[in-house]
Amino acid sequence: MSHWSLTNPFWQFSLQRYAEPGVAQACLALQERLAVDINCLLLNSWLIATGRSLKRSDWQELLQVIEPWQQRIKRQRALRQRLKRELVEQPGGEYGGLYQRAKQLELLGEQYQQALMWQFSSQRSVLGTTSWQAFSELFPIAGEAELVRRLDPQALL
């Protein structure tokens, strides 16, 4: 990747959408229950909002492209959760600053992954509507319509 645009429109959309009531909880529930990457959920939502779509083959290629970042972020998340469990939540847990730094590092990893996804989708997406139905062919979200509608109120599965 030659240019890392960390403050791209997809990132801005994601920050705004994730801050909406119920969206973070829905995304986290889908991640925990089904191991669906939150950035993929947000990308599909952004593509729908901008009237663009990715072909199934492009989604499959994108998943291969972002896999190294997903692994890095999973390791960062595991470290953050371990710090919270072992240092912050214990009596006298005075390591909140260390936990916050781990949280910031994880978020920065998410931002880099989204920059990569934005660049990929900018080159590959086409005008036309995508849907949660098509997304569910690649990701096991079909039984989670209520959670997906929290992310995108117009979502039909």
C-alpha cells in the first residue's frame, strides 16, 4: 500500500456510525458471537450509504488482503483484554493508563486496517446497490437481523 490515508471518508463514517446508540453493542455482539470483523460490517454499511458495492470475488480478495491486519488487531485486543482483567480490574488496579495505551494501539490498528479497506474499495467498488443479503453470503449474519438493523436500520436480510 503506497499511501495510508488514515482520515479517509470510510474512517469518518465509521467513527460517526459506531457512536450512534446501539451500534457499538451490535457490532461487538456480532464479533463475539460470529467472529465477524467489525470493519467489514462497517465497510458494507458505508458502501450501502454511498451507493456502491463490491462483487463477491472482491470481498473474498479483500478478506485475504486484510487478514494480516486482522491477526495483528486480534493480538492487540487479546493484550488489552488481558491487561484489563489482570491489572485494571484487580483490587488496587492502578494501571488504567497502561490499559488506555493498549486500547489506543488497538484503535490505531483498526484505523490502518480501514485505510487499507478504503483504498481497496475505492479501486474495486462499483456504482450500484449492495445489500446485507449479499454480505450474508460471505459472513454468517443471516440469523442476526436485529443486530444488523442496529447498524443499518434499512437492512434487509
